Amino acid sequence: MIEDIEKDHLIRSFLAKGIGFGIAQSLLQEGISVVITGRTEESVQKATSELTSLAKSNNAKVLGIVA
């Protein structure tokens, strides 16, 4: 899917819910690390915990930030 992008140098930030969460899942499946942002600690923790196993299995990382 993302063959033309240098994965080591791509940084993307996505919301902890909705379309942003889905895009983050797709990028993690490609081995691209993502930053998840949300308004509450609870939403960020929930999203990052759901995405962490997917990230680990594809040598990617998930970082959560409350904004």
C-alpha cells in the first residue's frame, strides 16, 4: 500500500477515535509508527492499548498524547 514512502521518516498524528483511529491501524499494519492524540487521558490510553499489539507485530510504535 505505502511503497513509495520512506517508513523510517514518516510521522503522523491521529485522533484516538473514528476515522483517525482507522487510518492509524492501517499505517501500523504497514509498519509505520503513529502518534495518537485525544482530549482525555482515558481515550488516549484506550486507543494506544488497542493499537500496541498491532504495532509490535509490525515493528512499529504507538505514542499517545493528551491534547
